[in-house]
Amino acid sequence: MESRDTEAMLDIIRNICLALPKANEHIDGFGHNTFKINGKSFVITGESEEGFSLSFKSDRETQELLLQKEKYFKTPYIGRHGWVSIQNPDREDWDELTYLIQEGYLRAAPKRMVKKWNELNKK
């Protein structure tokens, strides 16, 4: 995968994650762009020979549903905690991924922030 494709995907993820209240980005010890809220990770990105990967915090029920789709897989090392990954997401994946990233954020955020988020985003 070309690095400009990786940068484009990272820009999309950065825009989604940093639009969330008090979310921040840092580079972890492995060189992965990691997005956190209050010190808790909710998204981790990386690059390997297979290309760009996106991992996000989930619960076990959602993880099981996503793993039934071919494109998702259990994140190495942290998958047992509900984390799910996708390799080289396509354009059509981004609506679903935005929702899943927001869900991961809410799983990592403090309860008071989740309550405020839910109040602001009532439909």
C-alpha cells in the first residue's frame, strides 16, 4: 500500500476521532497512532506488509457480530478484550466505521461524558 493511501486513511480517522470531545492522539511505543479519551485507548492504527489497519474498542457482543463479516478480525493481543480490526477499509466501510469508532469512544469515556454525549445526540 502506498504511504499516501495510508495518510489519507489516517486523516479520515483523525477527523472522526478528534471531533469527539476531549479525544486526543499520540504515537505509542510501537509507532501506532493511538486515539484516547482520559488516557484510555479507543482506536489504534498501524501499518504492516498487508497495508493499513484500524483497530477499535468494542464489546464482546458487537465483536462476535463483526467477526461474522469477512473483513473484520479479532485484534491480535487485545482481541480477548473485545477489540476488533479491519485491514485496508474501503470507501463504503466509513459510515459503519464512524459509528463503531464512536461506540469505542463511548466505551472508553467517563460516564459523565457518555451521559452528556447521549443528551446531545438524542434523535
